[in-house]
Amino acid sequence: MDVSRSTGSAGGERALVVGLGIAGMSSALGLTRAGWEVQIIERAPDRRTGGYFIGLSKEGFEAARYLGVVDELRTHTPESYSTWEIDRSNTRRRGMSFTEQPNHPEVVRRGDIELALWSGIEKSGITVRFDTVPVTIGSNADEAVVRLTNRTTGETTDEVFDLVVGADGVRSTVRRLVFGPDSEFTEPLGRIICAFQLKEPPPETEPTDGLIIAEEKRALWIFPFSDQPPTALFTYLPDNVDAQFRMHRGDALRHAYAGMMGDGVVRWALDQFDQADNYLFDSVVKVTMPRWHHNRVVLVGDAAWCLTLYSGYGATAALHGGATLGKLLTEFDDIDLSLDEWERAVRPFIRGKGGPTALKSQLFVPSNRVAFVIRSVLLTYGVLPRLVRRIHWRQRVRAKILRRLFGERADAFPFMTPESGR
Ligand SMILES: Cc1cc2nc3c(=O)[nH]c(=O)nc-3n(C[C@H](O)[C@H](O)[C@H](O)COP(=O)(O)OP(=O)(O)OC[C@H]3O[C@@H](n4cnc5c(N)ncnc54)[C@H](O)[C@@H]3O)c2cc1C
């Protein structure tokens, strides 16, 4: 078989990005800004749309700005809203919403981020080949040779690139082909998630209010948007994770949530699931790697560092990682040096954001009786929301004083917190 090698349009470097998700599109735009010629391959036959609730933090918006797509990024943060915890006696108590975290994330859907990035991809004229996957990848210090297959036509080609970016998600093929088996880098957390868009808000709930029903080993979260129906997230710890995938999804959920009331909202949400146009049903897996690049192959996003949904930072990290890759390839002429510097720059961010994930996962869905009781005291009975509101209040007062004293220069202080993620 012939191996095709072409140089970039300006005789520059040529990259293959595997995966058309947030990490893949961010990396592709970053590389294009750095003067590279980029091709994206995507396993799916079309670009996916829609998606679940995402809290996007300021680093995500900064990356989107760098990539030139921030103005295309639609947000749906309700202006004012409450989140209610419903306990076993069907009583609703004021809880803490996802956006009340100290980093003030903005509410978007995954599809909003992908649409904004897609507009950049279209403007840049980057080639996207759907239905296409890598089958083998060989790399040395100078190049990577990739065998690509079109899944419909079966056409196979060998192509040479200066860099391959594996942005193909938590169960990455690039990682497996180049770095080693999943078992070396992935940690299954024994949890299932099912996320989907509701057709309407739950009964007796304001359209922009959130709901949380959390028991030991199972929880249902309803995330509100300012201008469209909420999304639901079932998250639970089954006795046997694999068995969940052998069942009809609706049956698996009904079995896991049997007897859970939540003021009638659980049954209502299960019925909504039956009508959902599309959904995500998956087990939760964490990815940790000692090194994200090898020769001319680099992993970005969930493929490299999946922090899990509980961190609330996966999308932000995917944008940040892709944009930073492009930035550093602009700064240094040497590709190897750029990759080393990129890893040095991004690792502390990932370590910092991934750190509290174990604790956050217990707030999402407590894994045992003790965690359930602690969570109830902290959240249902208002200790944590009061604490966080107090922190917000102090942040606002401090920011006001510093802006009075130092004007706009105060914004450069590292401990200044933005009014919102944006
Ligand atoms: C329910 C839920 C809620 C979340 N909430 C938040 C939140 O509040 N805040 C936040 O920041 N993050 C959140 N996240 C995490 C965030 O969505 C992910 O971290 C982020 O979308 C990962 O993007 P990615 O591009 O790395 O991977 P993916 O989105 O998985 O994209 C991978 C792409 O690669 C393609 N692909 C896969 N294999 C191949 C192959 N062999 N060849 C070619 N293409 C391939 C896939 O089809 C896909 O298009 C949440 C996640 C979930 C599931």
C-alpha cells in the first residue's frame, strides 16, 4: 500500500485530529491558529448535536476567546433560580445549585460548545472526514504513520502526519494503539449515568428551578436552563455495572430507582426517558496517565485525563487543553519542546480540578449510608449552601473594595473571582 505524505498549504506542518468533540475541535482550531494544516476524522457518520447540561468555567470561556469562537457560544444560565432537594418524606428544601460553586460556572449544553467550535471549524476550512477511524498508528521522533479506514466503504489508506492528536474520548482508540491497554490508565468508578433532555419542566416546579433527589447509591438531578426545558441526570451505583448494559435501558433505570419517590418526580422522569429523542447511558470511568504524549502522538481531553462528570470541569479542561496546545505550538518552533511545555502547563490545571472529584461524586450520589448522612446534613439541611453563599458574599465585598482602591488593575489579582464564568 502507498503511504501518502503531503505538506501543509504553506509547506508547514500537518496534523490529524481524531475525534470531533470539544477537545478535538479545540485542538484543531488551536493548531490552525499556529499555522498547521489540520484534518479531523470522526467515527460517527454525522456531527452530533444536543447534549446535556454543562457548567462551563472561566478558563473554558478564555479558551473559546483565544480560539475566536466565544461570541458564538450561547449560554442559558437562568437569571435567578433555586434548587430544591426533595427528601424521603417528599418535602422540598432549598438546596445548592451547580452554578453556586465558587467558580461561578455558566450554564450551557454540550451541543452549544460544540456548535460554537464547529462554526470556527467551518470558517477555517478544516477538512472533516466522518465515518473514519484509525486502525494502526506508528510513530517516531519525526512523524506518525496512521492507517485510516472508512467504516462504510472499507477504503483504507496509510497517511503520514507531523502530529496526531487523540481526542477520541474516555475509551480512546488512539490511547490503546499508542500508549497501552485501557486497564493501565482507566479506573471504573462503579457508577452509571443517564443524561437526557426533558420535554418540559417537572410538575409543580418553576421552569428555571433545579431539583435533586439523592438517596444512598442513587440520585436524580434536574438541571434548569433559562430558555428551554431542563435536562435530567440519573446517576446510581448498581451491584453489577456490566449487567446494566445487558438490560433494556429503561428497565435498568426502573429497577435501580424502584421505590424512590421524590414527590412523584422520579416516576415522571422515568416516563420522560421513554420519550427522549436521544440520551447518554454510560458507566463512569476516570482516566489517569503519567504522560500524555509519545513521539508525535498527543492525547487531549477525556482521552488523556477524564476527570468524570462529577468534577464539573471536563468540558472546560478539553477547551483549555486544545487551545493551550495551539498556543504553545505558536510559541516554540520545536514540536517536541512545545509538547513538553504543553504538558507542563496543563498538568497543574488538571491536577487541581480533578482533586476534589471524589468528594464531589459523593455530593452527586452518596455511595454509602455514612456519606448519605453527611451529605444530608451538609446540603439538605443547608450547611454547605449557607457556607458557599457566605464565601460568595465575602468575595463580592473584597472585589468591591479592591476595585475601589486599584480600579481595573484589581482584576489582575489572582484571587479575584469573576462575577460569572464568562
Ligand atoms: C452527564 C455529563 C455531565 C457533564 N457535566 C459537565 C460540566 O458540568 N462541566 C464540564 O466542564 N464538563 C462536564 N462533563 C464532561 C464533558 O462533557 C466531557 O469531559 C467533554 O465533553 C469531553 O470532550 P472530549 O472531546 O474529550 O470527548 P468526547 O466528547 O467523548 O468526544 C470524543 C469524540 O471522538 C469520537 N471518537 C471516538 N472514538 C473514535 C475513533 N476511534 N475514531 C474517530 N473518532 C472517534 C467520538 O464519536 C466523539 O465525537 C459532563 C459529562 C457528562 C457525561
